[in-house]
Amino acid sequence: MSFMRISRTAHAASLAAMLAAFAAALPLSSGPALAQTRHHRHQQQQAGAATGAAAAKPADQDEIGPAQDRIVAVVNGQIITRRDIDDRARLFALSTGLPMNDEVQARLRPQITRQLIDEKLRMQEIQQRHINVPLSQIANAIADIEKRNGMAENALRDKLASDGVSMTTLIDQIRAQLAWTGVLRQQLGDRARISSADIRQRAEAIKSEAGQPEYEISEIFVPVDDPKNTGDALKFADTVIQQLRAGAPFPIVAAQFSQSQTALDGGSLGWVQADTLDPQVVAVAREMPIGAVSNPIRVAGGYDIISLAGRREVGKQMTTVLDLRQAFIPFTSPLNPQNPTAQQQQALQQATALSRSAHDCATLEAANKTFGEKRPGNPGQVQLDRLNPQMANVLKPLPNNTASHPLVSTDGIDIIMVCSRTEKNLADHNTEELADQLLNDRVEQVSRQLNRDLHRKAVIDMRSTS
């Protein structure tokens, strides 16, 4: 068992809003990345931040000047300004569609201030340990997320710039997220090794729970480090929930504002059993509808906001897994169905001929290479019940090793083939999944403990947030 599992989770760590910001500056690599699931149990410890840090400035900077340059806090000699806080608030508004007026900023500002203090402490620890993140690692992380979200290069970068969101803030966020995994790697040491006995013990515990419910959950954790801050945290949580219920993407909001290590996976805990969750969370998950977003749930150390993606019995969830191949013929310009170009008409002829002549997956994958591999010839295994209804209707009746009819979109034509079908019990937990669960429990505990220690040793001078 290697701690590199945690490094790989950081590839899913950043905000989708960061993608375009880096696209023009960094050489992005290709290749699909599978999102891994994470889980944890909340400990009665102070929660720390999961994302980057505000830019450091000398502590003796003159406070006289524009309102946005006003110092709000000094953390071990490094300052946080009103501009840093407002930049983060604008980023939140841009990600969620929230109108950024004075009332909204007033609701967000206290909690964002505390989050930036936590992030500043993390960055100071990262620097003290001389942990650096290679640009190639940042580029690979961004490339993975970009592909997963189907985002065009540079589009969001331009939007951020037009809305006045600091690009430095985004760069610092992703660098800090990746570097923090290095801190936790050092802090864990030998505890990062999950023994076969640990895995066997957890497997036996899950087996004993057969037939009991387990839940596929994502979370946003809002910490309360001081009882007097409970009201601010609750206002912040309510603001987040309103936007989630209005359609804001849960993974993006979690990656920005959840202060748990699950933020590195957009808040995903994966499939978890009741004994690994806070009792208060279990009580809500047991009753809430699939796809819903909860009200704030009071747990040790703060508030949890959860989204329930699924509910099943431990040890039982049968599904059909498809092994697919595809050939994609790209268009050189977007399709106008009423006026297709000569190239598009030729592409349809090629796709029709291939659909009739291809009788095995190797042929289809080879054909995809001749068309430039604009999409992967082997997209990997997919669950039939997770496909959108239109695609499921195409693939469900399609015999193995038979090409689909040409599937036309605005950017090209796809031909898909099912190589094999396998009935799989998704509730079976393999050794790697169990090791991931156990390791990430330890990571969460160590992260919370280290954040508490950093606060205890810190000199923090709070000033006006108004």
C-alpha cells in the first residue's frame, strides 16, 4: 500500500473553475483519469482548510489606502486583505451563479476569512517543509479534470478575468492542494502503510453488516472552531445550500469551500457504511431522497452538508458492465443539420461504411486511429445503468461485436461497439478499495490534528472584516 494513492486523488482536487486558467499557461497531457472515492469519520478536532492560500504581504504594510487593501488579519506576520476575501467571494459567486451584492458578501465574509486563515497556516507549513509541486504535476491534474468536465480551453479563464477574479488566487489554490498531500505524507510516515491484517479486519466488519444500508454520499464540511462563530458558519452553510438546490455543481462548491480532505475529490465519500459516518449524518441519509441536498447537519467540529447519490444494501448491487470500443470521425466545423459541409457529408459516408463492415472491437479501435484519435478508441468499462437514457437505449439491445449506427453530434460522428457484457456485484469491496478507505480515514484524522496544532502555535491578529 503506497501513500501515492493520496497524491493521485489530488488530480481530482482542483476547482473546475481552474481549468481554463491554466490551459494557456501549462502543457496539458492527455489520458483519462478515473475519479477515486474517499470517506472519513469526523473527529472531535478542529477542521482545517482543504484549499490554497491568499498571497502573502509584509505585515507592516500601511493600512491607509483603498478599502480593498485594508488588512483583515495577520497570520504569523503575513497578511490577509479585504481584496483576498472579496476575490474568493467572487470566485464562489462565479462558480455557483450567486449574485454578488453587498448582502451576499456580508454573509460570506466571516467564514471566508476563517478559511483563508486556515489556508495561510497550511501554506506556511508547506513552505517550512520545503515541499514543491512540479508544474508537470499541476498540468496533469488540470488535464484530467478538464477532460472529465468536458470543458473548452480558455473559456472560463476569460470569464474569470472579465469578472475580476485573481488568477494568482486560483494558481495558489491548486498548488496548495497538491502540496498539502506532501505534508500529510510526511506526517503519516509508517502509518501510511495499510497492512493485510487491517484490510482483512475491515472486510470482515463489512461482511457482518450484509443486508444493512450503505450510502453513496458527497459532503461539504463547514468547520466551527469556536462556539461564538456558530452563527456565521450556519449562515454560510445556508447560502451554500441555496445555491446547490438552485443547480450549482456540488463538486465545484465542495472543492472550493469544504474544509475536509474529501474536498480533493469534490466532496465524494463514495459508498460508505453507517458505522463510518456520524450518527447525525446517517439519520438524515436514511430518510432523504436520492439526489437531494440536505439541510446543515450539526456534527463534531462543525456542519455537514450532504448530497445522496445512491442507497443500497451492504453486499448487494448487481449491474451490467459494458466493455466498449469506439471510432470517432471529427468534423472540421460545427454541424448545421440544414446545411452540412462536403467534409461532413463525406464523414457520414465513412461512418456508414464502417458501421456495416466492422465486426470486432479491434477493427473499430484501429479505425479510430486512422481518424486521428480525437476520442479514445477504448473508453473503458461503463455501467449500463449510469449511461444517459439515449445512449443506454442504443447500447442495451446492441449485440456484442456489432457496430452501432452512426451517432451524429455537432462536432463529429461516433460508432460504438460492445465487446463484452459482465454482470457485476458493485457492492463487493476489493482489497484496493478497502485500503483506500482505511488510508483516507487516517489522512483525515492526521489533517485535522495538524490543523489544530498549527492554530495552537500561531499568532493571529484579527482586525475589522467590514
